[in-house]
Amino acid sequence: MPVDTFLEEYQAGEREKLKASLVNGGLRQIAGRGWTTPDGTRTRIYLLRFHGSGFVDAFKGCTISTGLANASVLEADPVWSEVKRSQRNDLGSDGSASGPSWRSAHDATLYQEAKPTGDEQVRFGCVQSGDVQALVLQTRKGQAPVVPLHQTVILQSQLLG
């Protein structure tokens, strides 16, 4: 997909800076897919492939300060954050345990639109795997449910892993 189509997910004021960062920052290609469920939840997944993992680390479009078009202020997803904390406690402080549940929670970061939300609530997840940065966006009129985003991010992490 063209970079400009992907950038429509971001605030107009952020697009040019982010585009320059992508073009000069090793972006190779973007793939995207989206769907809407019967309850009105709209999901979009974007996979950004870079020349190497170091370029993914430099990508600034997947942080708590990301200026999404429909969510000007993001906060950490409190449910996801609690799961990450509890897994760290269960595994000990060295983080030496491995397995799908630890990997899924550890490599992904999830955000939600801070209250008060607009007509639609936005939830946002990011997964990095090698030279690929995955972005998962979910929106729904009223409140977007937590579980579908978590499931989608975990499945995307497993697919990329």
C-alpha cells in the first residue's frame, strides 16, 4: 500500500514528518488489511517492513505520543499492563522464562484513547518482530472492547514470531 494511504491513520500535522522518517528510515513496503465485525468494531492491521531491525527501532509511529487521526491522546492499556506485570512477577525478575504467553505480552505494547473519548474509542497495539513493525488499530462507536484487541495482537505476534 502507498505510504500516504497508511499515513491517513495519523493526524494531518504528523503526516509529513512521519512520511519523511519512513522514506529516509529504511521502509521497504507496507501491507494492510481491515475488517468490520457485526458489533461495529473496525480492525486495521498494518505491517511495515524495513531494511533491518535497527530501522524498526527508529520508527516513531508506534509510541504513546503517536498522533493518531481519531485519538489525540493515548494512554497505556491498563489491562495489558497488569498482565505484563503479573507475568514478570510469576517468572521472576531475570525474565529468563520463554514461551508464547510471555513473548506475546513482552514484545507488544498496547494503548487506548484517553478519556474522554470521541464518538468512537480507539485502541492501538504495536508488535515488533525482526524487520517488521505491526500496528493494530481497533475502533468502535462508544467503547471498543478490550479482549478483541488483545487477541488480535497476540495472534499477530504469533504469526510474526
